[in-house]
Amino acid sequence: MSTGVIVGIITAIVALIVLIWFISTWNRLVRLEENANKSWADIDVLLNQRYDMIPNLLGIVKGYAKHEREIFEQFAQARQSAAGALSRGDVKGVGSAEGMLSGMMPRINMVAEQYPELKADSGFLDLQKQLVSIENQISDRREFYNASSTNWNAAIQMIPTSVVAGMKGATRRDLFEVVDQAVRAAPKIEF
């Protein structure tokens, strides 16, 4: 065998190895990205369910506490802000809006405490239980999303994967964090 043939075979083997590495790295990045997308979609569903329940909760409380109009307007504004950020896929905006919403829940609790008949209302109690359940699910999904996003963020920065990530146009994902430090835990909805 001539030297040219040997060099050609070695070059072909190296090119094949690089091609296999590139394809497997690309596929790994796709899998990580889709995992993060799915985990955010799970949060999106739960937050939309909760945002849809909030007007029902406010409607019940309003029936008992008609003079607390300012609280309800602020709550509706915070809900609208959260829903808008969610529809835009703005993770940081959702975190900020969630901080506002969670910070307002104690105010709703205070209103409910003033009306014992409200605390006994079956519709109110049912919504309260549903909201607590959704809050727990959001907390679990937030943890999964943040883990998926952290894996994605680490993968696109590691050498040599960063080369493929750059070709793919990969960008860092924001973590879903509730902005207000006082409400980093899931809010307790007790009336």
C-alpha cells in the first residue's frame, strides 16, 4: 500500500469519527432542549390552571367583602401581568409576577379571616384545596424545569460541545425563580 492510500484511509476514519461525534452531540443537545421545553410546558399548563382559578376565588371573596375593592384590583393586575409574561415565554417575568401574586395571597387570607361565613363556604373551600394542590405541583415542576435548564446551560458551554451548540444557535435558558425572597417557598393558601 502506498503512503497516499494509508493517509486517505486514516483521514476517512478520522472524518467518520468526527461526523459520528457531531451527530451524537447534536442529538444530545436536541434531547436536552426538548426536555427543557417539555418541563416549561408542564409549568405553563399548571400556571394557566391557577390563573383561571384566581378569578373564581376572587369572585367568591368579593361576594363577602365588597368593600375590599383595591385588593381585588391589584390581584387582577398581578394575575394579568403573570399571564402576559407566561404567554410570551418570559421565564424571568413569570418569576417576578409570581412573586407579586404570592405576596398578595396573605392579603386575601386577611380578608377571608374577617368573614367566618366565607371560610365555611364550600365553593371557597374547594377552590382553596385545588389551589394548594396546584401550588405543590408547580413547585415540583419548577424544580424539574430548573434542573433541565441547568443541564442545558451546562451542556452548551462545555468544550467541545459548545462548538456544536454554537452551530445550532443555542442560547442559555433563564431559571424559574420567584423574585421575592420572602415567598420563595410555595405560598400557603389558608383561609
